[in-house]
Amino acid sequence: MGKSPERKARRMTKRMLTAAMADMFAEYDDITLNKVFQELRLKTHPLKMLAADVIQEMLEDGYIEEGRKGYYHLSAVHGAAADEEAEEEESIIGREFVGTLKVGKNSAYLLSNSRELPADIFVPTSKLKNGRTGDKAVVKVVEWPGNSRNPIGHVVDILGQSGDNTTEMHAILAEYGLPYIYPKAVEDAANHISDVISEADIAQREDFRNILTFTIDPYDAKDFDDALSIRRMKDGQWEIGVHIADVTHYVGEGGIIDKEAQKRATSVYLVDRTIPMLPERLCNYICSLRPNEDKLCYAVIVHMDDKGRVRYHKIVHTVIRSNRRYNYEEVQEIIDRGQQAADPYASELLTLNRLAQILRKERFEHGSIAFDRVEVGFDVDEKGHPISVHIKEQTESHQLIEEFMLLANRIVATTIGAVPSKQQKVFPYRIHDLPDVEKLDNVAHFISRFGYKLKTTGDKQAVSQSINKLLNDVKGKKEQNLIETISLKAMQKARYSTDNIGHYGLAFDYYTHFTSPIRRYPDMMVHRLLARYLAGGRSVSKAKYEELCDHSSAMEQLAASAERASIKYKQVEFMQDRMGQVFDAVISGVTEWGLYAEIIENKCEGLIPMRDLDDDHYEFDERNYCLVGRHTHNRYYLGDAVKVEVSHCDLDKKQLNFALVD
């Protein structure tokens, strides 16, 4: 941005400091905490700790990211926003912000926690849309007079009263620019779509209605977009069908429903709800592969031998009738019980699982990387309030579905992509670039202090196998979470593109997304282009589809950020009911601004701020990754067992603080 304002630290409040640091992140590519101290002339210990707090909050909010150890930069989403602002002469005019209204007799303000907004927004009472104090609202900035401390805005939408569950979830969506309501015109269009399957539709498809078929999904799922069929062939091979909801049969390209789906690009899965890409009539009823109903699908059919080798495959439109809707827990119980399972389809499920495990083993032998992160889920009451926490771990039942979906996606991508260059046609691929070498070197240097090694040079397979060995070696160790996290950050983000470079994380030369058209727009694009090309159609515009790929990738990242924010909100809300309670925890992170601790029983993580470690003056020992007391030489290491008390919960900022208990 080419500006170097005279920055002063005297009498600097947290809000002033946050605004100054936001300017720095917009100006520089990489910033260390020491650079913040120097630039802003932060010479006292309290000011330095305040800056460390701001850095930590910016990281939690996803406003900045850590690249090399100790170097921070704007996140991809906010970096793009900053570039956009620079092009508009750094104006925030026209931007929308989410916050809480404070309404007086003659004036009103929106109080926002946005890092990009250094002041509250003044809202004329005539532009409040009946908003009241305590309401969460979306406000659009319309002007910022040069002589005013505050920008002026108009209320765009009232989300509801602060603290209400739906209000807060909608606020999270609005903060990330994601839709939280469905346009009535689009829902009306969906309501006019017939669910009747004609004989003409069936005549053009392969009929699998008399072949054993079932779906396997989370217990609370409603949008079943994939099903598996299985039967033994006369030659002893297994015919396995991966049947995917034929969404594009019902959604015409360029129509009102398609345009809305294209804009959304993905369904958003918050902690307690799904914000669907398609209208409910389509995603949960017409297209959903519900049991005992005839459904139209697009399918990859494979013939496999008992050793898991694919001997034949074809891509065809099908009509199915699912025999059974399973959830993952039911299938896992069958897998655990084996042939003793009292289920009519146990034998077929066990066969599918055995073949899936062969595919999985081969995939890892070829260099696929095994990032299996633990996810936190919440059980909520009728008002959306979290009452308990459960840990979502991947089991063999999840792997069964995953491997056959990967196989179908790979076959579709290879069918279109693995042709001579002169015959290449424009197609959306799911790509994943090689890890950043510098980041991998940093990981290798970091993990060496724990006694681990990582190969960062050589062929792709050797490096990926070294990463897998590391991930396997740290399982169950106190440093597992940290090393998994920093290793994952060294990876590039998977994205969509018409330029295929393969998928490094899966070790596939060709890969795409075909198996979830109910919840991902790229899958709808793939369905349409696949049908077009298999029928002999000409290639489409590369520029148009690359733009759609970029948009889908960006929306995917926003959806993931909103999901993380909703989980963090529920964690803080859950712990708010437990203020003052003491829990067993482990130190999960060590930073310049304090310690992170994760409660063992529920995986909720909070910060123990450096300023609250008041029995000594603690300093961060980066080499040994611990905090050291200057006088007592007391040390806090990663993985140390501690007892913590819940000391502070800030729902607006989604922040959780703990206090150490002796």
C-alpha cells in the first residue's frame, strides 16, 4: 500500500492497537511480533503483552495466518479483501459488518468486533429497521465524513436478539458473507418440480432397482447423495455401483435454481444445522436417495475381483431403489461383529469393507497421506444450547464409503483427463499441489526438538511416506496435536481448477468431485460436462469454468471458516455453564502470549494468558518450546498435565480463557 504512517504507542488502547496492527498486516507480507514492537514503539511490558493478545485473537478469528514459525500474514480471505480495498482507495464504503445495536433516544451505533473496523458505526435512527438495543444486525457503511470519528451506516437486516441460537448462527454466516436464508422465488421454483419418474426416464437408464443397494450416512443426515449397490457376478467378480443423485436431471443449467446454487457453491455445515446449496425440496426429498423410493442417479459401475483389483468400469445413468438407510454407527457395529452380525446384509457390507480396506492400503502404499483429525460435535437441546460434547472419529465404516467415493471420483477424472493432449477437454479437477519446501523444512527443524525426523527432498512418494511415518509415530504422544497441526499447515490447500496437476495428498494423477452434487456445485459441473463429453460433445470455455472453479474454491474456504467459528462459539457457550469449575487438561500450545490448554474430557481449548501467570515473569523459550520463569526457573512444556479453571468466556469474540489451578 506504500504508506508508512507515524505510529505512536503512548496511551494506546486495545482498539487503537488493533487498528494499527491491521494496517501493518495490510502493508507487509510477513510480520513478527518483534516487528510489531519496533514499528509501533511498544517498549513497556504491558503494551507488548497487549500486542501479543491481539495477534492471538487475530489468529483465532482467521484474520491472519502463521507461515514460517513466528511470521504472520493476512489470511487468504482477508488478504483478498485488503487488495480489493486498496483498489478502492482503502475505503470501507459499501462494506457490510455484523454487530450488536446500541440504540439511544437520538442516536444508534453498531458495536462490531471486526478487526477491519477501528470504530463503531453510527446508524441514523431513521435507518434502524426497527432495530433495538441488543439486536444483532447487518449494517452497510454508506459514508465516512472526513471530520467524523465514526463511519455512517444503514441497517440491512435485523438478525434477532443477541444470545438467541439462530441469531448467533446467522450472525456467523453473515460475518463471512454467506447466505442465511433461502430466496422465496428459488424455493417456489423448486416446489414446482415434479417428483414423478416417467417410463421414458427409466428407459434411458440401467435399472438397478432389483439389485441390493443401500446408503450409509451420519445418523442425522437428510440429504443422501450417494448409494452403493453390490452383487456377485457369474464369473465370481463383484459388481459394485457407486450411485450418485442425478441432481442436474432436475436442475437446468442457467435457471433460477442453478444460479442460486452456483452463487452459494456449497452447503454450509454449522455445528447445529445445515445451510443447503439447493432448496429443501430438492436436497432432502426429490434428489435424496431415500430408502424404498425410485431415484435417478449417475453412477460409476466397477467389477472387482476378490483381491480388490478393478477389472472393468463404466459410467452410466441408473435408476435405483435403496433397500436400507444405514448410519455409520450401525455399519461399524456390523463390521465389529463380523459374520456374527444379525443383519440381512451383513455379508455384503463385510465384503465392501474388505475391498475398501484393500483400496485404502494400496492408496497409502502409493503415497497418499493419512491426515485423520479428531472432530468435536455437540448435542444440543431444543433451543440449540449445547448440553454435551462428543468426539467424532473416523472408523472403518467411514473408510468404506470414503474409498468407494474416491474410486468413483478418480475413474471419472481419468476418463476425461487421461487422453492425448490434442483431445483434452475443459474439465473441473480437484487438485492439490506439492507442499511448500520451505514450510516442510521448518516442520523438519521444529520436530527435531522432539526427536523426530522428516524427509523434505526426493521424489513425491518418499516425502509423503516420511510424512505418514511422522504422523504414525506421534499418535498417542503429548505432542501429537501440535505436530499434526503444523504438518497440515505445511500442506497446500486443495482446490478446483481446469489445469490438472494431480492431487498430492491422495497421490492421484487425476481426481475430481463427482459424488456430492446435492451439496457441491463443482460436482454439478462435472455431471453436466461428463454427460456432454461422453455423448461426443465439444469442449467448453476454459475461462468460464476456471472462474467457476476459483469461485467454488473461495466459497469452500469461507464455509470451512464459518463452520470452525460455529464450533468455537458452541465450545465457549458450553463452558460458560461451567465457569469456575476445574478440569484436567494438557498444555496444547506454547506461545509468546501464554499457554493453550485442552480439557481432556471434552477437547475444549482455552488460553491461559501470560499476564495471568503472576507467580513469576515468564518468557517464551522458542528453542525448547516452553515458558520459563525468570526467577523460579519453573517451566511449562507442551503436553504437561495441568488443572485449569474456566475463568472467562466471551461469546461475542468466541474466546475462552482458563486459569491454572495449583
